[in-house]
Amino acid sequence: ELKVEQNPLFLSMQEGKNYTIYCNYSTTSDRLYWYRQDPGKSLESLFVLLSNGAVKQEGRLMASLDTKARLSTLHITAAVHDLSATYFCAVDHMNRDDKIIFGKGTRLHILP
Amino acid sequence: GAGVSQSPRYKVTKRGQDVALRCDPISGHVSLYWYRQALGQGPEFLTYFNYEAQQDKSGLPNDRFSAERPEGSISTLTIQRTEQRDSAMYRCASSLAAGLVYEQYFGPGTRLTVT
């Protein structure tokens, strides 16, 4: 059964710092998604990563995928308060007709 | 254009009652997913459809839960004989097609409370 693990689950950091959120998954997949969720809101798609070595960047966020290591990272550069949210990674369970499995999420709090 | 809509946004029901939650996907989206999200957790897959065909219902917790999408557009998730443990946020998402490059667009959710 596909398992998706994120770490850390909680992260409090100062504005201006860099940090990385990790997403590990347990079975073969080359489709990984990152979402952002603000408190009380729905999920917003950030990145879709489709192949080994894929890297995508949007503003201060950069996501990468290593399918051999079954690892994706979401890197935050020079964090700003507006990036405070919960970030989820999700993996397409390709052996189960595209069932999508989400991690527990990383709650990110950026201190001004 | 309009995003994914869900109704009702909030539903309070008594234990033992049946509830029907509706999802209206983005027009033209082939795939429709249902998730349940507990507070502080990630969305938990329930089931999904391509057009009107239910592709995978392995995430439905038990036979009190069912879903349909009879015309390949609007979908209804029905919970019969609700129990308190069914209380959660139920989210619907749609995408142009399953997997590949297509991201999912999530609706605002239905907050279900079973008393």
C-alpha cells in the first residue's frame, strides 16, 4: 500500500530564512503534486512533477522530484509571512488506477 | 470560469439520518474525486470517476458510503445511517483527466457534523 510521509509536520521559521520540506513515498510513482492550504480554505495546486529530475519554481518556492529515491522536496527561499500555510504533497498511486494519496501536511508558520 | 462548487457548505444531521453531498465540477472536466479531510490531516481518498464510470471506490470506509455521477458531470456522495465518526470535511476535486499532467482543482468542501 502506498504511503506518503512528509517532514517536518510543523515548522516555525523566521522571515528571510531558507528551508526545505521533504516528501517520501513508498512505491513506484512518477507523478507527484504539491498543494497549499490556508486555514479554513480549500487546497490550491502549486506544482505537478511528472518525471525523475523534474524541477519547478514559482516565486520563492521550488519543488523537485527524485523518483529513484522516491523523494520530493519543496524548498522555500527567503521566506515571507505570506507563505504561512499548510503544504501537502500527494502521489499518484499508478498501480491503483490513479488513486491519489496525500501526506499529512507540513504546517508552516513564518514569523515576521 | 467557475470553479468546483459543493453544496451544502455546512450540514448538521442527527445520527442515523442519511445525507447527500453534491459536487459540481468544472465544466469539461472528465475526472472527479471525493476526499474526506479530518482536522489537521491531509485529504483521504474516497473514490473517483472518469466520466460516469466509478474507477476506484476502495477508499469508501464501508457500505454506508456510496457515490454516483450518472451523467458524467454532477456527483453525489451519499452517507446512509450517519454516525458521529462520519463528521469531517468532505472535499470534491475535478481534473481534465486522470493522472498525467492534470492537476486537481478542489471545491470549498462540505463540513458535515453528525450529532
